Amino acid sequence: MKEVKAFIRAQKAEEVLDALEDLGISDITLLDVMGIGQHMADPHESKYSIKIVKKYADLAKVETVCRAADVKRVVETIRKAGYTGMKGDGMIYVSPVETVVKIRTGVRDDEALDCCTPE
């Protein structure tokens, strides 16, 4: 199993979520985040924050867990839906997931992902 985390432009979040849902992924976490760093922001679109006294970009963090066999399709779906061609389109990270457990039922691992795996 793999966790896919993507930091994308906030304005592309709806397109990315729709594309993942079209792929059959329904268990997705979406967070509003601020990205700091040269690779995170288009210098023309970044803003200054009084709290952190640095330039930042409004980003969305999209997270999901899928079977290892599905990770390439999930990553490519996010990449295509999040693409604008401008600096600061974002980054996708893939990490191994050792165990998944549904709290209510106790179902584990691949069985726990049955409801949210692309077909």
C-alpha cells in the first residue's frame, strides 16, 4: 500500500478531486496549507505573511492511500489535473504504508481499501 501526498495550487483542488473521484478514489483528505520555498511558489503569485515574515503560496494538500499497483495511475491523475505549466504547480510524494485499519470494523490492509481502489 502507498500513501500519495500532493501539494498543488489551491485553485486546482476541485479539478484534482474530481479527477480522483472519476478514477474511483473516494477516500481523500484535502487541507489548505501555506508553502514556503522557491520551488513552492510562482514569484509573481506569492504573498507575504506577517506571521511568518516570508513569501508563501496558497496550496492545497491532497492525501490518499491506495494499493501499490494503483499508485502510478493515481499519481498521473493528480499530475495531469493539477498541471498549469507555471512554476509552483506543486509536488507529489509517495510513501509506503505498513498497515491500514478501519476503526469501526477492525478490517485491515487491502480489505480496508476495497471501497476506495480504482477498478
